[in-house]
Amino acid sequence: MLQHIHRNRKSLGLVFIIALICLMMSGFGLDLYTRNTGPQRQAITVNDRKISFDEFDRERRMAQDQMRAAYGAQAAAFMGQVGQQTAERMVDDALVDQKAAAMNLVSGENEVATMMREQIFPQGYDPARYQMILTQLGMTSAQFERRIADDLLRQQFTDILSDASLVSRREARAGLTVQKTSYDVDYVELDPEEFVARVADPGDDVLRSYYEGVAGQYELPARVQYNYLHLEPKNFLDLVIVQPEDIELEYTDNQTQYTEPEQVKVSSLTISYPKDAKPDQIAEVRKKAEEALAQAKAGEPFDKLVSKYASSSSASKAKPEWFTRGKNSPEFDRAVFELKAPGVTELISLADGFQIAKVEEYKPSTVRPLEEVRPAIEKLIREREAPAYVSERARSLYDSWNAGDESLKDFASKANLASSATSGALNGDQDPEASLKGLTKRVISDPDRRKQILEIGEHSVLVEVLDYKDPEVPALASVRERVLKAYTTEQAKVLAREKGEDLVKALNESGTPDIRVAAEAASLTVKSQAGLSREMGIAAPFGPQVLQQAVFTVNVPMIAPRTGYESAGKQYVIQVRSITPPDSAQIDPQVDQFVMRESQRAAQVLVESVSNLLKSQAEIDIHESVMAGS
């Protein structure tokens, strides 16, 4: 977060203050509050700086209001991050304050007065306006001016870091030259696929020798074939005994689950303004909304008000609808549910307008009668208890089966249960049913135990091992085609690499190395790319870093490459044909912009490094509720 302060060259807190004042002047209401926490707890502690929950809440609300103004209806998607972001910013602010104090940086009354005059009251000081700002922000004048002084101090600190990161014009010209230098390149691309046909048949002895070296790649894992009896809880629900007192106890202990939430039957009227509306447009819409509100409270039929004032029929609800909490915005819920009775709400501020709601009917939350929910509770208890019943039932069946010599199939049949069999031998990654994931791996872990009982989640399974096969390397004959293909692919890569090495050797042995001449002699095709530069981006196949380095590290054209390069399975031999540096006309107009951009980048790196260093040396404690969200 510290880097955000640098990028703006004005502390983020001061940006918040100024932006929020603009929002207030534009008609946005700020939902700031002071939480009554009783004994003061600390939300954040940074060394000896203690930040209360009230202070944190105020900063978080300011951030939320700014986000709503910036993103409108989409702001909800980001609100979950506001708590953490605010905490991080306040930690950074505290660390900067402490470092600035250690450096004896000061921000006096004159600097504060200048900032307020230029940023807050450019049209002249207005006491009434100042008082309104303080009220909306929930601050005293001393707190507000102290906030500005702190932010100016942080700005001094980040300005020092920025000044230490300035890039000279000479460095800028050198950097621009590197970025804009253009390279024309010839290259030969050797695809192993084109060499597959040239690989000679290895013969049995060579292939057998190759296979011995890679046989581990073809090893067959352990496999097991088995019969199994799957006992699923859902098939034993009717056997679970549920007493009346069980149902009553469940009902008493969990009444919140059987409570109907409070509901309101509401009509609504939405009056909107454009997202880019100016303050006078917003004020006009507010005036219109206040007129509609007055008429609604005077008893004017609400459907007529919707027809007269609504900006959009889809956003307004002339016909009353039932709602519970959470179906609408928090602001809407708060307004309509706090009435606790039929009535008209006050104006509800939206990101792009205002809303009026009329509550036609209110229903408080009520507990549903036991008899109404008895069947659902009984079903819940059966589903909850069935796994334990199945586990006991499985253990009883296993003990009876294990005491005799019957197969699992015969035993299950006598118990009026149906067993199943795997489709052949399975390895540890294969299971007979999706609901029994991991069963085969468990069976394989103890293959010598012919009769097994296993728990897979809430499912119980009886298993009879029929056949087990240890891991084994298959005979070459059974995997010959796969091995031959792998051998051929590997040898094709070798041939492609050797062809590239021969071309590099020929170029280095030539007095006047030219890849076009050498490639023609070797019956190879040369491809070309013109105008490659760091600035313009790199076209295929020069995207990979290894091929970019092969081009951009060359300082003299038409020299022989020292080596070939491998990328994406292919071999490349590259020669730079020409290097064209930019002329002054291309560089001079961009020097100042480059100085600014690179200075900002260098300063950002420095700021991030200082931030990380300060954090590593600090004692920081953040209450878990602060990071939990907004």
C-alpha cells in the first residue's frame, strides 16, 4: 500500500479526505458512525501507535464511500477487500509517521493552512461549510487538521524517496536507445517431427538396451480385483429409530433454524441521475426526490408517484412485494426494517440516485410450530444418525461373515443384500464407484487380508480380495509400440540438435559467416524476422526469453552464433543480420516522459523496499476481526 502513496505524490489519506469532501458537495451522504465499544479496544497496533476500532471504522467507511462513488453498483464485488486494504494502508501510514518523526521531519501550521486554502477552500474559507465537513467526517477541527498535518508529513517522506530515485537525461537516452534499437534476424527452425522419418529402425538389441534404461517409466502399479458390499446410509433411513423426545429436543436446541425471518411488503420509487452527473444535476435530482418523499408522506397514492417520478420502471416497484433481509442493499434493508410497521422511509442514497420505500405491511420473525416442522426434523435426524447405524450394521455383518468360510457374494445373498465386483484388476487410482473414492487404494494397502471392512466417508464397505498383483515392469513385447515411438521421438530430437550444431560449426568456420549461404548448402530453409525490438513486443517464435536473449545480446551484426537454442521442443540457429539504433528525432521527444516513467518505477521499487524493511523491523498486531471483511 505504501507504493500507492508514492504514485499519487500525495498521501492516500489526504486523497480520501479531498475526494470525500467533493462527494459531500455532490450530494452523496456518508454513512459514518462512531461505534460505542465501551472499554476501548485496539484494532491495530504498530509499535507504540495504537489505532482504535472507532478510528479504523471511520477510515474503512470513507474507503467504502469512495469505492461506491467510483464503481457504482459494481462496488459490492470489491467490498470484501476494503477491511484488509484499509488496515494495510493504516499500518503503512503509521510506519511512515514513525520514520518521518525519527528523521525530524515536521509539518507546521502554515503548511496545513496552505493545503486547506488550496485544496479544501479554493473559493475562500466558509465556516458553515467547514462545520458541515467535520460533521460528515465525524471529526473535530483539531482531528481534521492533525490528519492533514500527518498526511503532509508522509508526503515529505515519500518525496525524499522519489527525489533519490530520479533518472538522469543521459540514462534516459541510453534506456530509450536500448528499447528502440531494431534487429533484423535470419534463423533456421529445426522441428524434430521432420526428422522422425530419418530415424533408422533400431533392431531388437538396440531397442531392448534402450528399454532397460527407461523401463521404470512403463512399470505397472499394484492392482487388485475384489468383490465388495456397499452399505449406503440413504438405504437405511427407515431403520433409524426416532423417538418423539428426540424431535422435541432437536426443535428446542435449534429454534433459529425453524424461525421465519421478519418480512416487509414494500413498494419502491427510484429516481436516478447519470453516473457522470455534475453537482448541480445531483442537487436537482435530490430536490425532485424530496418532493416525491413529501407527497408520499402526505398520503399520495404510491403508484401515482412511481408513474410521475420514477427514472426506470425496472428499478421501481409500484406493486408491493414481500422481502426478507439480504434481498436488497444494506441501506434499503436498514431503512425499511427499522420502521417495524407500515410507513414511508426517509431518502435512501444510492450510487447514482435516491430511493423512497413505502412499507405496506410488516411481519416480525416467528418460530414455526413444532407440528409443522416435525416431518423435516425427523428426516434430519434419520439422515444424521444413519451413518452411525450403517457403521454398526457393517461391523455386525463383517463379524458374521468373517467367522465363516463363505464368499462375500454368497453371504450377502443370504442376508438379502447385493454385492458387486470390480471390472477386473484396478490400480490405486481406480475405484468401482464415484462415491467410493479411495477405496481401491485402501484395499491395496493391505492386500494380504482377504476379508476387509472399510469406512469411506459415511459409507461402510465389506471387501473380499480375489486377486492381487504386485507392481511389475512389463515385458518389452507388451509395450513395444510405445517404447519404439519414444525411442524414435528421442532420436529425432538428437538428429535435429546435431543438424543445428553442424550449421553453427559451419558458420564459425566460415570467414564471412552468412546463415543464408550455410543453410542453403545444408538444404535447410531460412526464415526472417525484421524490426524486432524490446519496445514493440516480440512475435513468434521469439517470445521465449532464451530466444530474445539470443537476439538482443548481440552487438555486432553478421557474426556467427556461438550455439544453437532449444525452445518449445525445437532447435533454433539465429543470426542477427542488421542492427539499427534509433536517431535523435525518435528519442528526443520522449526523453522527459521516459525520465518521469522510469523515475516513478525506480521510486516505486525503492518505496516498496523501504515499506518491507519498516514492516520487518516493526511490531504489528492486527485484530482478526479487522481482516475478516467489511
